[in-house]
Amino acid sequence: MQVKVSPKYQVTIPVGVRERLGLRSGQKLQVIIYKNRIELIPERDIEEMRGFLKGMSSEVQRENDRL
């Protein structure tokens, strides 16, 4: 997919991307520059984040001096 930067330095996110990520009009995105590219990370309400780490292992190997 391609987007074009407008004279006001704006871009339009293609409809397929908006739908797949569930983006809403007015939603905020974090802008990150990483290895010479731009990444847009959607901000989520805390209510939407509930349970997103479910099933993740909490076992962490610790260094001997940290036990």
C-alpha cells in the first residue's frame, strides 16, 4: 500500500488498515521514528487493554544475587 503526503504533511490511512486495526476518527496515535522509518502506534483506552497479557508466562529467571 502507498499513501501520499499532502502539502500540509498529512497522510490518509487506507480503509483496509483502519478496519483491520479498529481505528476510529479522532483516535490518537503514537509516532515513533525507528531505523529511518515512521511507525504509528494506536493508543488504546485502559479498558481495552484488560486481559491482553492473559496466558503470558510470569516465570522469570533471576540472577543468583537477586533471589
